[in-house]
Amino acid sequence: MSEPNLMAESMIQATAPRLPSLRRTPFEGRALKSGFLTGLTWVMAVLASIPLFSVIYMLLVEGGSRLDWEAITALPPSAFEMGGGFGNAIIGTLVMVGIATLISVPIGLFAAIYLAILDPDSKLAHTARFLAKVLTGFPSILAGVFVYAAMVVTMKTYSALAGGVALAVLMLPTVVLAAEQAMTTVPKKMKDAAFGMGCTRAQVIWKVVLPTGMPGILTGVMLAVAGAAGESAPLLFTALFSNYFLSSLTEPTASLSILIFNFSGMPYDNQIELAWAASLVLVLIVLVLNITARFIGRQKF
Amino acid sequence: MMNAIAETAAVESAPAITPGNVVMNCELQKIFYGDFLAVRNSHVPIEKNKIIGFIGPSGCGKSTVLRSLNRMNDLIPVFRFEGKVTYHGQDIYDKKVDPVVVRRYIGMVFQQPNPFSMSIYDNVAFGLRLNRFKDNMDERVEKALRGAALWNEVKDKLKNSGLSLSGGQQQRLCIARAIATEPDVLLMDEPCSALDPIATRKVEELMLELKENYTIAIVTHNMQQAMRVADTTAFFAVDISQGSRTGYLVEMGPTQQIFENPQQQLTREYVRGEFS
């Protein structure tokens, strides 16, 4: 018992003088550099959040004061009128984003299933993926011009329908790519398990891949919805604007983004205040949708 | 009618096998991945209520053979099977056979535990719902979990995620999921390779219990495991004489015979640990 201990001790003594010092040296070059870089990332993280927080702060301060029941229910005021609101624009935005979601989500989801699972390496898949990526960087005003030519000209009227389609064009690539991403990250071993249980390919997709990828898919859909809700350029050519409540999908329709665009350029305080309030409402709508989607789609297991 | 067919199929099987008890008869001629000949000429009869162990060095095709027994390999596009695998006399590679249905009778447990990201209960109920069982679901889930020796550990947290369990528990959950639908044959592809010795022990004990009701084919890298659980052992090896690595069945027989008195020199060297 004691002999090996002695040996170990003598070995330590013999080697001790040659051991390097393990003490911290905070002012040595490498430590300083490391500390500097760590500090830099912290500063940059703060800098990156400044625009977001200042926008939200401004919206709350400027828009919050006018945000009341009248603002969110009444019709827009005319030039020298006081009061008024943007109830029709809220409804218009919700309806058009709804139409766009109804169009883009089914198409996007099925396309993503094809890209992620059914035939990921086919020529069609590579082409579709490439086009979707190009389309994500597509100038949104061109989507408006395209739908103007395809729908507004042929139907001879600006409409909520045309606005919805233009937004759907913009949402589609985001939905496709996010859903594909979410589905490809479902582990292969889970798909194997489902096949091994005797699932058909449709059952594997429906019962395992979609539920497992759902949080990712919903995040993608929400990003697309948030983007679409804030778009104004494509709506200029398709839905235009209206001072009245929506009564038919085939007539010009108000939207929050166009209302903000119109009112913020006017020389009247009342309209400018309403533009601020409308901006705040737009942000709140996106926020509420986002939280709801996360709540529904949160990973339960 | 099924029995009659099963008996005729069993007639041509190896002498050590009791004819009439053969549930599956694998008469494999060639398995290709693209142009690559992965396995050749292997005749493996599988007897009812027994455990058959597939052993052999890496790359000898034992997993490939196992996965061809319930057509899991069909999911690999370049896979091609020549030969016959009869299950109660029916060739599962017949054009008229639906591989999806085959997999419902011939279940599988994989190398990596692979529970779904659902609750423990839903994992076990998955196959039952798939087969549209509606009555006394709770009872069936409990029976399967008891069968997999997991019930006592999870009975109070059936709503928890299947992924929250430890590796050994996850693997037993996968076994519960596989036996819930009461398949005829259970294929296990190195089911313990991702488990620690204690969990391995539990899964092995479980296999010995399960063979009362099921027929089990297990691929294992661990020769001690084959000795502990398998009634019959099939030894596969790699043939490199043709310039590529092709697996084939060298010898098959009662486990004791394979380990103590093998007929082939190659088997003897392998079970003695002279190569791997």
C-alpha cells in the first residue's frame, strides 16, 4: 500500500519543476483577445436589438395614444374630419392574408412533401427548389404587377381576391422551403419505424412526418403570414384601397399597410395619428398570430 | 390451408430443422444493391417459437438478409432480391404481395431505439390504431407494455414523451410497440447494440419470454448474446474471392452445435474469435 504511494510521490517530485504553471493570466495577449471578442459579440447583440426595440417603443408611444375602440372599428375619416378609424382595413388585411394562406399553405405543403420525401432528387424537385429560392428574393412589387395583369385586367376590377393571390405568390416559397426543411429533419429512424409497423407511404407522412415536423412547418407559415400582412407594394396594384367595409371579394379592398402608406403622407394630424395606430395594430396582429401558432404547434413530446 | 402449404415448403429444409414448424423459409439466391452483389445463396428456414440468431463479421450481409425478411429493403431504391422468402407458404416477394401488409405480420425492432415523438401510450397504440383496433385500447397497451417488461416503470407516466425514457427503456418501448399488434414474427436488428449491459440483460430476458408466443430472428454482433438467447444460429461470412465483398450463409444449426462442434472450418475460426 505504502510503497506505490511513495513511488508516486517521488515521481511527482522528480517531474514537478518541469510542470508548466496552470494559473490564470488575465492580461496575457490571448486572454485579452478572447475577452475583447466576447465583449464585442455582446455589444453587437445589443446593437442588433436596438432597431427592433426602438420601433416597438415608437409604435407604442405614437400609436398607443390613438388606439381605442373607435380607431379599430370606425371607417377612415375624410380630409378635415376628426376621429374615425381603420376597421375596414383590419378586416381587409385579415381577409386577404386569409385568402393567401388558404392558397399557399395547401400548395406549399404538398409541394414540400414531394420535395422532402417523395422524390427529393428528381429533376422536377431540383427545379422547384431552385425556383422557390429565387422567388423568396423576388421583389414584391413584381408579384403585384403579375397579378394585376393576370387578374385585375381580366376581371376588370381591383379585388380582395387579387390581393390575396398576390400575397399567396409571395408566401408560397417561404412555406415550401420551411416545410421541406422541417420534414427533412424528421429522423430517418422514425420513418423506418413507421414503415416497419406496416404503414403505407401516405401513413408515414400523415402520422409521423407531418406531426413531427409540425412546429417547423408552422414557424414557416407564420413567417410567411407575418411577411404578407406587412406587404403594401403588391396590394397597390391588386386590392387598391376602399373607404368602406368589405362587402364582396371582387371589389377594391382596404388594407392596413396601404392605409398606413396613404395616411402617413397626409398633412393632417388626425390621419398621421391613425397611421401610427394602424401600424401598432398591424404589429399586434402579427404578434398574436405568431403566439397562437406557437401555442398550437409547440412540440408536445 | 395455410398449414398444408407451410408443410410442403418445409420439406426441402435442412435436416436439423423440424419440418412443419417452419414459419418462414428464406431461399435467397442473390441480393443486389445496384450492380453490387451483397448476399448470395443463403437458405434460412425459421422455426416457430424459436429464436434464430444471425452472426458473422461486419459486411457479411446478416442485416441485409434480416431486413429482406419483411421487405424493409424495398425502401432502398437500388435494392434487388432474387429468390424466394415464403411466409406460411406464400412468397412475400410475389408481385401480388403488398409489402405494407407483410410488415404488419412480420414486425421489426431496430438497432437504434426509435420511438415516435409522441406519448408512451400513443407509441404503443400506434400500430393498433393503424390496424383499426378500437376496443379496449387501454388493455391492449398495458398488455404490450407488460409483455415488454416496461409496464412497472412507465405506468404512472403514460402521457410523457416516449423520447423522455432512457435508451434501454426506449428500446423496450419499441418492442412493446412492435408486439402490441401481435405480429407472427419479430425481426430484431442488433437490438442491444445501443444499450448498456443491464438494459441488454433485460431485453435478452424479454426475448426468452417472448418466444413463447412469437418467432424471433435476431442479428447480433455479440456471440455471447447469440449463445445466451438463440436456439438456432446462422453464421454468415464474406466471400472476397470474386473481387467484391459478397456475404453468404456458411453454416446453420442448433446454437450449441455451431459454437461447440461446427462443421465448417470458417465457423470454427470465427466462434473461437480468430477473426472478426
